[in-house]
Amino acid sequence: MSESPQQRRLKRLEKEGLHQRNVLVHHSNQLSFDFMRPSFADPDMAETLSEAAKTLSHKKPVNVSQVRQLSPFRYPGGKTWLIPVIREWFQSFETRPKLLLESFAGGAIVGLTAAAEGWAEHVRLVELDDDMAAVWNLTLHGSDQDFQKFLSSITTLEFTTENVREIIDASPRAIHKKALRTLVKNRAQRGGIMAPGAGLMKGGENGKGIASRWYPDTLAKRLKAIRSIKERLTFVQADAISEIEQHQDKEIAHFVDPPYTAGGKKAGRRLYKHNELDHELLLETVQNCHGPAMLTYDDNEWIREQAENRGFDLATSTMQSTHLVTMHELVIIKEQS
């Protein structure tokens, strides 16, 4: 069957580097689209269009539900929404860091994404919390037998209030049971809060009750995906500031997401077991690092002043939660020295 004139035309255009694309345009953006349309066929406009795209990406809030999920945790203060910004930060480096140190790992979405996408040669996750440590130690460094027991306990659990309370109230010794207890607490307690005293969900997601955030097959799949790249990851249960002090080489990048207790803020005290932190010492320790660092904080005057006094760059990042609430956080950048 012979090619139509349209097919021959498209083939000719492809040889010139041009490809036909269909796009949806809202009527309120029609004039802007018509004005810019010729630029997309002009290779000399590539740099200008790239800069415009970067500007738009910074202005548009990130919807958490649209970002790839790797962590099995729904963690308060989790940075899923910030992943596009951090990815762009890593892409700006002249050379790939030998190590990324995520010193307040928690749900570890940044370190996991970095390992999966190869942002650094290796990723070191640091977390002090015993509960979280059980999951990360088992997933990354545990035996195959214990890991399989963990997965089986997830996929076979009947997620009722009675069973959840029994698991949370227990004091298990076996690491796979400790890990299950952590995951159950995270999924059953309000907002994923792991701090002592957090209550269980009542209505749940869309009124579906306590099991509404328990997706056993999905959780098992995420954990298996993480274990499949365990050679790229190391987990240590340790103090964050001490770890930063020991990793100050210029080829080491740092992502620092401490509890939000600086400047009198109280959110971190409610959300985290280990919330007492000397923020001035933390900032000073990061300042002494030779490698690049990104820190995230709740935006307030005290932390702005502390960061500016140390010569750090400040930016505000906007996110849109799954409930369509727009929130702002302070992103602090320390350049490589």
C-alpha cells in the first residue's frame, strides 16, 4: 500500500528534526499558544523555551499524587512533592556526587529516588528512630528469610482495628515483626504520625475505615523494589549531626530535612519521637561541609536569618497536597566549597 501525501510529509519533516504533536489548550491560553507555536519548530529557540519551561515549573505547585511513589511510608513532612526540585538540583552538578547523605531519612523518599535514578553513586540513609530503623535495616541489610517473612506478614494481615491494636501494643523481638509493627503504626495512625500518643484513624480515607490506607500488594511491591537496589543504599541508625560531621568531603551531597522545631515551631514536637535538635549546631555543621547541601525548613524569620548569616541561598517551594491545599516551605541551598 502506497504512502499518503501526509505520511510522506511527516517523514520528510522527521528528517529535519520536526515531529507532529497533539496538545490540549485551554481557551484562556489560546492567544499565548498561538504566539509561541512558531517557536517550537525553530531550533534556535531551544534555549529560550527551556528557560521558559524552568520558570513555569517553579511557579506551578507540585501535586503529591502525581509524583512517583517509592517509599512504603506515608510520612508526616515527607518530601515526595519536592522530588522534581531536588532532581533539578542534582542535574545542575558538574559531576555526579560519590555519595548522597540523607541525614533525617524518615520515609527516605529522597534517598530512595536518588538511588533508583542514579543521582549519586551511592546513598546513605540515616535515621535515629528505632521503629523506622527496623524497616530499613531489614529491607536493606536483613536476610532473605526475614525479608520474606515481613512481606508475607503484610500480604496476609487482616487489617481490622482489633488486629491493628494487638500488633501496635506488642513488643516484638524478631526484626520482621518489629518492621511489621512500624508499618502498621504508620498506616493506621492519623496522618502517618509515629510519635507516642498518636491515635488511630477513625473515618479513614473516603470514610472507608482503618484499612483504607493499607494496600498490602502495593506495599510489598515497593519494598521488593527497594531491596532490588540495596547495593546502592546503606542504612545506619545514628545521630544526624554526627553523620554530617563525618561526611564533609566535597564529593558528598547532603539532603537535610530536620524536624520543624526551629524558631519556636511546634509541629515537629507533635509529629516525631526524636524532635529535640540544636538547629544552630546543625546549620553550622552543614556550613562546614565542602560538598553541596539542600535543607528544608518551615519558613520563619529565625531560620531565614540564620541561613542568610551563613551565606546560604534561600528559595520558597510551593506544593499542593492531595487535598488541594497549597503550602510553602523554605528550601535552603549551600553550594559546594
